[in-house]
Amino acid sequence: MEQLIEKYRRKLAQTQIGFVRSIMTQINWDARLIGIKGSRGVGKTTLLLQYAKLYLSDQIESSLYVSLDNIWFSDNKLTDLVDAFVKQGGKYLLLDEVHKYSQWSVEIKNIYDDYRELKVVFTGSSLLEILNARADLSRRAVIYTMQGLSFREYLNMELKTDFTTYTLQEILKQHQELSQQIVKDIKPIKYFSAYLNGGYYPFFNEQPDLYHIRLEEVINLILEIELPQLRNVNIAYVKKLKQLLLVIAQSAPFIPNISKLSERIGINRETLLTYIFYLNEAHLIYSVYKDAQGISILQKPDKIFLENTNIMYTIGSESVNTGNVRETFFVNQLKYKHRVEISDKSDFIIDNDITFEIGGKGKTKKQIQHINNAFIAADDIEYGFDNKIPLWLFGFLY
């Protein structure tokens, strides 16, 4: 246990708090059991350590951070660690990478039930199952999902700015004033393309030249390790799944013909639909439907996007479609807090109420002129007018 404490103190000393993700203030840290799900690379570990540094600085002796992929757990049980920790006055336990520990859900359930004085925060893969037959944590844990940086967060991290979030209704009603406030301080279009290409994952500023290499490694680890381990995906199909991601990256955007696609990449229809569902869970793709209620594993998506534009550029290199990039950004930023569906009359309908058409600065109102509550999200403009809104401004939703 001593070596785990030593590692925690060392990590804490190295943790920077100059930039903190907005989700930090959205989490109810008073809850006894908190789960944070998210894809590799979105900053879950940093969030845990920043929480300890910001909120537990006067209680460091009674807090502990451990990653469950630590070799220490090859010969020791989590419950034994917790028992010893609580007996020494432990009150706050931060568990990282819980999906790397085979009995994590059962043991965390037991810890929650047996040590009522202990607060536990755990992080894990976006594939983490909170509800399962052996340990139902859904009634015990408050679960949050963490995704990559919004355009706003990217600007704050890169430029040391302090832009705040806006609600969708604020953007729709006040986009001209909001744009003026932002453009007064920076030129957003100057940074927008850099964000789309390489600013979604917080490690973008560590070694910029290696960013896409690192992101490719993240994608490969999800495909080659997490999906086979957590969803029993046949490792022999991983190469075919990479083919699928490439097809999506280079499409405009991708409207799947499941029969043709299954023939093209050599996976039968049912298996292909199941794997598409798993790729959604893994936050590598995002499927959009005309009716998103009650989605089943074997339901065919109406459109498939890569989860974010950075994955597009990593997989598709320079041969990505501009229209697909715009729509992928829009869907990614909206889906975090809103319901996104395919519209019969335009590109998307949000929360079953607001219609959007996505395009460049020359996009006209022709397609939406007879639709109530309809807007254009236009690229390459600093300011909007009437119901035409700058696309980049939707990057301020979270």
C-alpha cells in the first residue's frame, strides 16, 4: 500500500490545474459513489487528480488515487486495499481504469455497502457496464459521461482564455451578440480548422507533431484490446472494422447500405450491425437515426459519423469530405446535451423541435424556408444573421 500512496503523491505533485474541464463543476462530488465513463484519451485520469488537488488538498492523508491496471493488483484485492485504507482514516478513494480489474463491479458494490464513511469515484472505458447481472451499480452510482474537448475548451486551453458556455437557446436567440463578444477577443475561424484536425483530445499540446500517431494508437487499443476484452469482438474482424472506419471517414456523409457493406468488408449483416453498435459504445463512431427512441442493437442507422473530426483526419488523412467534417463537428458538439436525429426535410432535427441545415458560408435558406424553427449552421463566417449562425459557435455548448 505504501508504494501506491507514494505514486499518488508523485502524480499529484505533477498535476497542473491551469486548465480544468467544465465537467469538474457539473459533477456532484458529494455523492458517495461516482462513475465517470469515457473513451481513452479524453482526460479522465487528469480530472481525478485535479479533483484531489483542488478539493482535497487539506485532506490528502485521507485520500488515495490508484489505477487498477497497476501490477500491485495482480497479487492483491481491491477490497483488501480499501479495508486497510479505511482503518488508517481513509475517506476519499479515486479508482482509475476500473475495467482493467476483472471483479471491479462486484467489489465496488461491496465497498459501497460495507464502508459507508468512504466516498468512491471511479473511471473506466466508455464500454463500462454499470448494470449487469452480478452487481447492479446503477442504483448506487451517479454516472457521468466525459467526451473530448469542445471548441470552447480547446480555445481556453490553447489561448489561456476564459470563455463560458452557452445554452442552445441562447445561441439561437442571441448568436449575433455572442459572436461579437467572442470575436472581440479572438478570431475563432483562425483556430477552428486546427481544432477540427487536432484539438479534441487534451493531449494535443503535449507533442503536437505526434498527435495523430498517438490518436491512432488510442484507436488501435480500443479496437484490438477493449472491444475484444469487453465485448468479445473477434480479433480477426479488427482489420475489417478499420476498413469500415476508413469508409465512414471518406464519405459525404456515410449513409449505410448494410447488405452491400457486409459484402464489401466480409462480415455478415447481423454481426456487422452488432459491431456498429459496439463502435458507438466505444465512442469511435456515432450513429444517427430518424427516430432515436428505443434503439436496438440490430437497428440500422440512417447515417453514421465518426465520433469526432480528429478521428476523421487520423484515419482518412487529407481525403476527408468537407461537408462530412462540418456535420461531424455539429453532431459531436450537440449530442453531448441534446437529442440529434435525421430530418426528412433537412440535415438534422434537435430535441424533436429544432431543424438544422449544415453548410458553407454560401448556404441559402431555400431548403428550410417553409420550416418553422429552422436554422442554418454555416462554416467560414464570423457573424450570423437572422437564422444563419456560425458553425463554430456551436462549439460553445459545453
